[in-house]
Amino acid sequence: MSSPAHATLKRWAYALGGPVLQRASRAYVPGPRLQDAVHWARHLAPPSCGFTFGYFNADGESAAEVEQACRQSIQALAALEALPAEGAHRTGYCSVKVPALHYDPRALEGLALLAQSQGQRLHFDSHGPETADPMLAALDALRPHQIRLGLTVPGRWSRSLADADWAAQHGLRVRVVKGQWPCPARPDTDPRQGFLAVIDRLAGRVNEVAVATHDADLAREAVRQLAARGTTCELELLCGLPRRGVMDLARSQGLPVRLYVPFGQAWLPYALSQVLRQPRLWPRLLKDSLADGWARNPVAGAR
């Protein structure tokens, strides 16, 4: 247990570090509006990266408001892809938080058809374990439309391997994550071991897997396992967390990288809380943001 002195030091560190981290995180955190996400993707993101946009809704927003934000995301990605680009060019896609849409089949079908009309897929983000069954039911209802769909599978749930099987059998693209929410049945599951178990279950059974982690060592092992069984992969990184180690891995192995670009009033508090809860990330965040500043503006980076 922390001592009172340790708790006091921690509060001082947060109070002093918060403003510094908020300044440093500008290289990672786009902002609350869709325009902020588009601006970041066009002008501040590392070159040759793909994108997925995700709307972080605030408490009290209606399902109709969330649906409208997702529609605008799909349209913004289509406009972004129409611009001249240097280097690799890959189609973006919208990540949706299905519980915020109340699992509404009409809304999900409309979003899926809009994505299809733009040559995009529609991806279902992961939430708590209690949301998994209704999300799979919603995905199953969309399959007759022959729409490209994706599902996030967290490694730390007891059901994750079965969900990976279901996704592979139905031709869904899977994004593998450690998982934010613990499993009630197995709360002590090691997220890294669970992550690799899902990777092992998908390897050799699907064409491509999205390896979504900022842990470079974990990403390297996942890539190795997938490649050994003929499954290609894409590295996916969340704006708001340090990414330099995984970006280095991508460059060394010639792997594609996609950035999850979030927006919405609920995103900024979430992003900063994630970093502030993990002081070990502070030096990496500051180092990476300075490196990004140097790459975009050598003069500014030298100041």
C-alpha cells in the first residue's frame, strides 16, 4: 500500500506533469472535433500511415447524434482519400462504438451501406464483456449485405478464442488488443498472453490481422507468429499513446501502420487520464513528441 508521503508526491507529480503532458500530447491527441481529426491526419500524422476514425461520445448524447458523427467520419475519410498523397495509400475505415448506437439495426445497416458505397469497411470497437453477444448478433445481421466488416477481439477474456473463431469463420477482419476491461470469469488473465493466444488462433486462418498494441516486443512476437503461418498483418496504433517503438518495428520489417484517430468531447479527458495513470509513459511521450516536432520542423525542434 502507498504511504501518505508517496501519495502526496504522486499528487504533486500529476499537478506539475499534467500541463507538460497536455502540451506534449499535441503530437498525439487531435482534438474534440472531426475537423481536428482530419487536420491531424492531413498535416501532423506520420507519412504513409492509414487511418481509422472513431467517435468518442459523451454521456448523454443520443444514438442519433452518435450515428451522425459516424456518418460524417465515413464521408471525411472518403474526402481524405481523394486528396493527392505521397507514399502508400490505403483505404480508411470508421470504427464505431455499437453500444452508443443502442445496437440499432437500422442505424448500423445505414452506416454499413454508406461505408460500402465509399469502398470502406465498418469496424466494431471492443467494450465490456457484457456487450460482446449483442455486438456479434448485430454483425451477424449485417452479413447478408456482403459488407466488409471488422471486429476487435481483446486478449483478456475467457470468450476471446471463441470470438476469434467466429470472426474467422464469417470472414471478418480482426483487430487484436490486450483489452481495457477485465473478464469477470478470469480477472487475473495476463493480457499479453491472452493477446498472443488470439493471434495464434487467427494465424493461418485469415488473410490479415490488425496487431493493435503499443508494446513493441509484443507486436514483434505477434508479427513473427502470423508471418510463420502465412497471415499478413497491419500494425494499428492509438493516437494519445507513445508509438515510436512500434513505428521503428514497422520500418525495419516493411509493415503497414494504421493510426486510430479519435475525436469527440469524451476523448481528450480519456487520453490524458491514460497517460497520467502511467507515469512510466511520461518520458516516452515527451521524447516522441520532441522527435515528431524535429521531423516536421527542424528549426522548432532545435529550440
